Amino acid sequence: MNTKEVREYKSNLKLTKEQREVLVGLLLGDGHLETQDNGRTYRLKVEHSISQKEYVDSLYELFQEWCPHGPTRRKRHIQFGTITSYGFYSYSSGSFRFYAQQFYQDRRRVIPSIIRKLLTPRSIAVWFMDDGSKKSKVHNTYIIHTHAFTKRELKIMCETLKKKFGIDAHIHRQYSVYRLYIMAQSARKFRGLVEPYIIPSMQYKLENTSPKSNGGV
């Protein structure tokens, strides 16, 4: 499509309820919103290890109409070898601006004060697929790695999980950063909340088993 056609095409795009819920989860996790015009429009960028190809493909399928092309692989050379990542990005659109304004302050990712209005079980599941796991083989509960957020922000999240979903969570300090720890008495409720939205290749995060290979290189 030429530039005019792209503009007309994008003007007709609207985020669905499911897309908005997933977007919130991605912005709590590993997704990014980037601007190329000083905040007038933003584009969504999703990138993971090639081992999580099935997860990225599921996200692309949801946002496919927003994207100029499908997911691609990217190789990066590091000191001890090569890392292959896999991801996609969307068109730039003003539809993402509200979420960028909520989740970014001074270029830093934040948990917004209105998270209680935005957070849904699907959002939590996406966040968990990005950054969560079972605590260990002997601990029947879950953690979410929340290193990007401050203790004050995580207190807001704990209050939200308790008041909106009845889930007790605790902030656990790990060196100079924090993790969100689902209390053991809420582990079953947490699992029941997110499991309907966890894709098959991510079920290992609920079980604390090794991920199955998807044939990625």
C-alpha cells in the first residue's frame, strides 16, 4: 500500500476489547510502545527469544491487522555466541497514545494509578506469560518478575489484585529490585484466573516444568 492507502487503512482501525486487555498485559511485561513523532502516535513492538515463537505468533495473530508484515527473526552477536530473537511491530497509530501516556513517565515504564480500571484476568495472564513462573518445584505458588517497577507502584498492584480479584500478593526484594509474590493461600485462585488464557507452549510456567522445544533455531 502507498502512503495514502496506509493512512486511510489505519484511520479505520479500532482496538478491540481483547486487544486492549492484551496490550495492558504486554505493557506490564515485555511489550513496548515507541513513538517516532514526539508522542502523537505510537507503535507496538513485541520481541522474545525464538524459543517463544508460538507465543509471539499468537500475539501477532491477535494484532495482525495492525501490522505491516508478519514476525521476523533477528540475530544478535554477543560475547559467547549468537542470540536469535523473534518479533513484530505494528503501524504507528494514535490509538496507542492513551496507553503510552498511562504506562510511561519520563521514558520510564510505570504501573499507572488507574491500573484497577485497566487490569483484567486476560491482562494478568499475558503479564504472567511474559514475566511469571512458579516459584519453585517445592513452593506451590507463583512469582512475577517486576524489576522495572518501584515498590510504591507494586503496592498499588497488590491492592488492585486484592480488591479486584481477591488475590493476596506480597512484594519480595531481590537485591536492588522487586518481585511480586503470590501468597500460597491465593495460588489456586491465581491459577484459576489466568489458566484459561495461557497458551499451550506456556503451560510449563504454571507447572514449573521445562518448556518443550518448538523446533526453533
